[in-house]
Amino acid sequence: MATLQVYNANKEKVGELSLSDEVFGVEPREGILHEVVRWQQAKKRAGNASTKTRAEVSGGGRKPWRQKGTGRARVGSSRNPVWRHGGTAFGPKPRDYSYTLPKKVRRLGLRMALSSKAMSNRLFVINDYGIDEIKTKNMQALLDRFGVRSAVLVADREATAVRLSARNIPFVSVLPQAALNVYDLLKHDFLIIPESDITTLEERLKP
């Protein structure tokens, strides 16, 4: 069972916390992480790309010339895909790219992403952000004290000051504990999470 230091907003040690090996001690596997990220990205795809077929392009109702006797290739419509201004053959149509991924695989991927942060010393547990007013400067100062540039900050939706203070800082995302996901954890270098959320996270993700 790994033990992490608990810090305050000034990066002063105020205690220790034992992490569950079932959640923060899972050996990361590239294949699982890749599959979960691929699933997340597929769900985000809008699927709005659309082209017109020969039946949807305006015009082309009259046969350009008679079938035989002209010496030219036979053609039935000026809107066939071969012609300029013709329809598109086998073009994209609106579709849903999402697919289902087993819940066990999704949870395993999240445990692996969290374990990766813990094993590489890129997980900071904090007792309080110490941000009571909306000031980007205060949030940037906190990140500088921890030596962090790219990070996911875990904060409840009610923590308005934390969310709004971080919204203009590049490479920083603020997520509630329930919204933690593999893609954001892998995209950012560090994870900063309040001590109170660790227990809830462990209870939610235990196999």
C-alpha cells in the first residue's frame, strides 16, 4: 500500500495518506488505455459530415443526349459522379461513431491511469486549494508552488472560485471527481486531488 504526503495550498506537508493498491497500484497496460481513449474519442465525434449523392444534387433530370449514334459515351444524367457538378459516390453521411465498451474495461482503464500518475510521482494530494476568490493569479501561484504546468485539478462543481480561477490557464483542466477520465489524465502531466475525494474515488473504483 503506497503512502503519499498530503499538502496544503503552500505545499507544506500536513499529513500522510495511504492509497489502495486496488485503485492506485495497478500496472498500466498500453492496450487497455488505448482502447478506453479510443472509445472516449469516438463518443466525442459529431458525425455531421455529409455529401450529396446523384439523387440529391439539383438538376440532371434530362438525358444529355440520345443513347446511340453520337459517338460519345452513353450517359443518363449530367449529375452522375464522373461529371463536374455531379453527386458524390460513397461519400460520408451523418452517423453515430460511438460504440459500447464494457464497464469493467472502462473502470480498469481509469485505475491504470490513476496508478500511472501515482507510480510516476505525478499525483499531489491537497487538503485545500485555499482559493476563496476568483483570481487567475492566485491559481497560477499555487501551480507554480507545486512546479506544475499541465494538470487536472479535481474540484466539486460547487467550487466556483477554483473552476473560474483556472479557466484561463492553458494546459489546466478542472473536473469533478465523478468526471475523471482516462483521456484527460493521460493528456495532462499531473493530477492534483483533494484528500476528501481520494476515499470516494477508491470506493467507486474498487473491483
